[in-house]
Amino acid sequence: MFLRPPVWRVGAVCACVLFATPLLAATIAVPPGGDLQAAIDAAGDGDVITLAPGATYAGNFVLRNKPGVTHHITIRSAAADSLLPGPNVRITPAYASALPTIKSPNSAAALVTATGAHHWKLMFLEFQANLKGYGDIIDLGAGDATQTDLSQVPFELVLDRVYVHGDPALGQKRGIGLNSRDTTIVNSYVSDCKAVGQDSQGIAGWNGPGNFLIENNYIEAATENFLIGGSDPMIPNLVTTNVTFRRNYVTKPLAWRDPIVPPVTSVSATAAAIGGALQPGTYSYKVVARMAAGQMNKAVSVPSTEVTAAVTTTTGAVTVAWSPIAGALDYLVYGRAAGAENVYWRTTDPLFIDTGAAGTSGTPASATKWAVKNLFELKNAQDVVVEGNVFENLWIAAQPGYPIVFTPRNQNGTAPWTVVQRVTFRDNVVRHTAGGVNILGTDNLNPSQLTNHISITGNVFDDVGSAWGSGTKTFLLGPGPDAVTIDHNTIVTDDSSIVSVYGGTATSPTPTTAFVYTNNMSAHNAYGIMGANFSPGLSAINGYLPGSVIRRNVLADGSASWYPSDNFFPAVPVWQASFVNFAGRD
């Protein structure tokens, strides 16, 4: 039932060579409850597979390698285009009613590519979380030992206006695994990728050669929203090359700063003269709620406010009660010594009666949060352009709070060719973050190549600093990257240093060579340009940045005697007055 009519058009390439292309591609409609994999298997050059809006297609589907296919096979919603976002318009959850859903029934990916699969396009589809948030929802290519040669890599893949999301409560390890080549992800929405005790990503790859276009997407994830590298490639000498990351909105919900489980409230303790064997005295309690948090994890709340009750009779009991928390699996009630509750009892009800029975030894743990690290990270990539994006909301959590990270990482020690080089970061907005850009010269754990030719130009770094955690810098360099250019950036931060350099020792610092810092605007704050073990300004510049070009910068309230000539040091109020509305973030 899925076969296309054998209609062909024949045309001449030259006087002696003919070629054939399909004249009429087929539309294969898969109704609710239909066999999507059979449609995938039967589809041919240029065919369109349509799925019913609102229907769920459960399975672990495989995009096949179809030799001879040169036009994309499309899988898309059957909804009319008038009900869907147009070309170059980002999809949002508001369109969910017009989308069919593809969902894994287990912990394996909902959709994967076969070895060498090519010319597949996904449009107007919703992909939901895997069982308990395990693994990847979509795998483009493979990051394991099944893909060890470039000939095995899937290619010519397009995701356009797809909605990929984890479970709001349980999260998702990874939205899209990007281990393919010649792949486009545009106008899509990736959200609720979050995990406890391990990294989670919206889009991440480490075993794909590149030619990636990632444009006009919403990308939300707890650990790394977008990541290239992080695990050693299985393809020898692979460095992901030619990545364009443009016009994306990359963010973390502010709610992720808080514990996953809300605190238990309205806790009370009441003593009773009967029903227990507690001896006379005052007994203290704290209550912790627990919820499922993806995979096998249980998240815990902060302990409640301590409550006490006094048993005044020969023996008695204490009833502890509290307001229930929606979605709680159970509660742990800790007691009995004031300020030193070191034994607990478990209950599924918002009520516990301490009759004097023995509990389990233990004290309350820290409240559980999603593992938050950064927004955009390159660990093994070259020839990358990052332009016109908004990166926002990153605080000090599992790492020091750098939203943009260029750090080579030979993760498992098997990829000494790992490098981050020829990266252009331009015309972006980075806001509401602890720090700015972290540039690492070489992997500090295993051998790697030297980071080089990093250009950071024309960006706005706004609200960077202590509101999101103290001690992080706008630009952190070391030890010894080569050819870093920071030019024409506007920086609004209250951190003590604007540029901080480190590496080596006080007597033998590791230099950052060919460093250029020009035409940037910021307050100087306490240290301006600073180096570990050196004084700010010329001392740090001469020690860590020999031969650098540092000119035409505004370092408001700084001291001209600390810096090379041809820089500017107005008072901070004068500098701020040059903006349209500095206090209003304009």
C-alpha cells in the first residue's frame, strides 16, 4: 500500500548520457495507530510521509539508508500549512495541537538514523520525553562504536520546525544527539532537557564531522544547552568542522535556580498523652519531601522549619502534620533532638505519629537541584561562527558560571588531536549571567592541541556579575591560548576584573600570545585587566600578554598610568550617561 507509482522523467545530461529523476513523489498518509516504520521503509526519493495531528506514534523508529535517494524524504504533520508557522518562523508549544507526537515507549531514542542514512527531513512534529528521561530523544548519527568511519556517518538531514522536549517533572538527558554531517536544525524548540547528578544537553554531538547549521531555535537545557565535544570521538582524528550557530535563543528558566522540590510548609507538632511510649521531654522535627527527578533519582526539598512538642505525661506520642505537596512520592520526618535531628521515618501521607519506635539513622541532605553548568560549549571544534544569538540566565552552580566556554577536552584520553580553533563569536547578547567567556589554552587533564584564533567581536555583555554569583569574570584566559581577539564589545559588569589571565607561576607565567583587546567599553572596577600573581594593568599585561595590542578601550574610572596609551578612563557616571538609558538596560 506504500508503493509509489513508477513514473519517471528522462532528461539529457549530454549527447551520450541520460539520467532519471522522479516526476511525481508520493504522499504516504499514516493514520492514528498506523505503522510509521512501514511507511519509512517504503518511502522513496522525494516522498512525503504525513502523520495525523494530535495522534501519538509510539516506537523506536529508524530512518533507513536508501541508496540512490537524492531528494529529501519528508516526515511531517498532515495539518494544513496555514495552521503551522511559515518558513523561517520558529515553532513554539502553542502549535502542539497541530502536531503529531512521536514518543519512545522505553529508554531508547524515539528516532535514530541507520548507518549512512541520508536525505531525511523532519517537519512539524512533536517529540516527547523517553521513559523516565533516559538517553536521547533523537539521535542523528551515533556517538558509539557503531560509527568509527566517516563512511558510516548519516548526512543531509534537516530538522525544521520540530518541538522536542523533556518531561516537565522528570526532565531528559538529551534532546538531540548531533553526530552526523551536513545537518540543519532550524526554527525548532528544544526544552526541559535537565537531569540530576549528570550532564544534560539540548543539542550535543562529539562524533560528527560537521557542516552544521543551527539557526533560529529556542534551546533550553540545564547543563549545556549546546555542546560540541565532551566525549572522545570514535572516528579517529575527527574534529567537528564548519558549525554555524545563528539567531538562537539560548536560556535556562530561572526556576532552575531553586530546589526541584518545594519546601514543606504549615508543619505542626502536637503531643498526646496516649498512643505512644515517648518519655517526658521536648521533641523536635523537620520534614523533607521527595519527588521523582528522572531516571532513578529522587529529589529532596530543604528541611522544613523545625517544630517542637512537649510530652508531659509518663509516656506519650507526637503527631507531626503538614500541607501536602503535589507530586510528592513520600516524606521523611527527621527527629528528635533540637537542631540535631539524626533519625528519620518515611511516610506517604502528610502526617506522622511518633510513638517512640526506632527510626533510620541519617540527617537531611542538601536540597536537590538540576545540574546547571553553562549555555554554549565547544570542546572539540573548528571553523565555528556564533552570531546574532541571545544567551541568558546562567548562575554559579555545578560550575563557576561561564555561559560561553571554549575549552579543549580530550575527555577520556584517547583523542590528543582535540582542539578549539578558528571560532568567531560576534554580535551576540549575553545577559543575566555570572561570567562571560572562558577560554582554556589546553586540556588540563589530558593532552590536546592549543586553542587558537578566537575572535569575540561586537557583543553586548549585560548584567554580568554578582547577582548571579560572585568571583566569575567577563573574560577568563589561560593557560596560554594563541591569537585571541576581543574587539568592540560593550560590557556591563560589577565583577572586580574584566579580563583575567592565569597559568604558570609568578616567575614563569604562561603567556597568551597575539592577544588583542581593542574598542571595548566597560567600567574598570577594582582590577580591570588582571593576571594571577601580578598587579592589575601593565604588570599583568607584561607578564601574561607580551606583545599584545590594548588600545581604544573605555575602562571607566580606571587609572591611565596602569595601561598602555590610547585608552580612555572617564568617570563611570559620564560613561553611563553616553547610553540612551543605562538604568533601563537600553
